[in-house]
Amino acid sequence: MTALLGAWIGHFVEYVRVAGWHSGVSEMTSSVHSYFLPAGAVLMALAVGAAILAKRAWRSLGQRLRAAQIGLWRRPRTLPPGTADRTDRQARPVGPLELWVALTVLQTGTWIIQENLESVAVGRPAPLLGVLSGVHWLAPLIQAEIALILAAAYWLAQGTFARRRSCLVFIERLVAQRWSARYGLLPVPGLAASVPSTPLHRWGAQRWQRPPPVALPLL
């Protein structure tokens, strides 16, 4: 969705750069670009929905963080769920450079496909990579600039969430270790002991030996 949003913004900026503000806006409402404004409305609605979900996730992390901080001084009833699952299975965060390169390639590719489809829609042959020449020779650079802004915003938001999540996991582990060591009521995430399953470990070696002979009474 981020790449589609960036391609949409870059497409609009490119037409405004080439034709000016008034001509660019009128071009976006022409028959060949009749899809442009509805597509933009859908993308903006998806972006708002993503922002709302991110806000809810941030509040949820904040509530768990406050509960974990209280648990350092007051014994909680149970360990918050998901602590052990969220510590060791976190994926490596995407770096800003690789994210920028990926968005630039996807946005530029989307723009090239759009231009070719628009040429076919008006009865002209598809220019293929020829759309990168002529008046639109700066289009890849504009897409790269838009991708840089989006990549930086996404990377900063991802890093902010990751720092809060790491702090939450650390405090929840500390709470579990503290109260389990004192009362033995809470499981400590990541410290589960292996249960022996062999008969030797279960019942010991004496179970598998023959009993000593019984002395017979002498007549």
C-alpha cells in the first residue's frame, strides 16, 4: 500500500511539474485519468485506517507497559500473555536504505505501467520504457524523492514501536523472574526446564535390577 500511495503522489506531482498546477489538476480529471481521483480517495482511506490501527496498537502497548511497571512493585495475578512468544520471534527490522530502494523501484514500475496503459487507452501504441524520456525524464527522480520521504516516515514509526515493544518485553520478563523467584507462582519465559522422559530418569536404576536373593532358614 505504501508503494501505491507513493506512486499516486509522484504521478500527481509529475503532472503538476510538467503542465503547471491548473493544467495538472485538470489533466487529472480528464477521461484517461478518470480513475485517478477515486484511486487516490481509496488510498487515503486506507492510510487513515492504517493510522487508526497504529494508534490503537500504540495505546495497547502503553497499557501493557503501565501494567508491567506496576507489576514491579505489586504482585500480578498472572503473567501477561504472549511475553515468551514475542521476545525471540521478532523479525529483523527493515533498514531505511533497502526500504527506500524497494519503494523507488515499485513506485517507478507502477508509474511506467500506468503511463503505458493510459497510452493504450487513448489509441496510441504503448511507449514501454520510452515514457522515461521526453518531458517525463525527471519522473524517476520525483518517485525516488517521494519514496525517500515515505521510507523515512515508515522507518521512524517502526523504530518507535520497536523501542516501546522491547521495553515492554524487558519489564515483563523482569516481573516474571522477580515474582516467580519469590513465590514460585509465575512461569519465567524462556526458562522452561526439559522434562526427562526415559524410564531411567523417571524411576531410577534400581527398578530395572533383580531383587537380592532371600536367605533360606537353616533346618
